[in-house]
Amino acid sequence: MLLASAIPDKACHFRCHDLRHTYAIRALQQGASIYDVSQQLGQSSVKTTEIYVAWLSHRIR
């Protein structure tokens, strides 16, 4: 209860899975290999990691 009152309303929508997305995007932005990021996230296919690359490409436009 104390924790809930200390967190702003917008933060209530935070999910632990969001940390994975943030890590992947930041790592790719800093030049990490898509293969390395895929492996670090424990994904079985690089195709899953390509979603982050597509998202970055869309944001750059």
C-alpha cells in the first residue's frame, strides 16, 4: 500500500517486460549486434529481435 501511494499513476502501467524492451532498444541504439541482443534476451530466433530494429527504423523517420 505504501509503495502504491509513492508511485505516480503513469508508473502503474509499467510492466517488468518493459525492461526487456528498453534494454533491447538501447543496446541496439548503441550499436550492439542484433545477434548479441537476441541471445542476451534468450530469444530462440533473431526474427523476434528484428521487431526492435523495425521499431527503431520507424522512430528515425
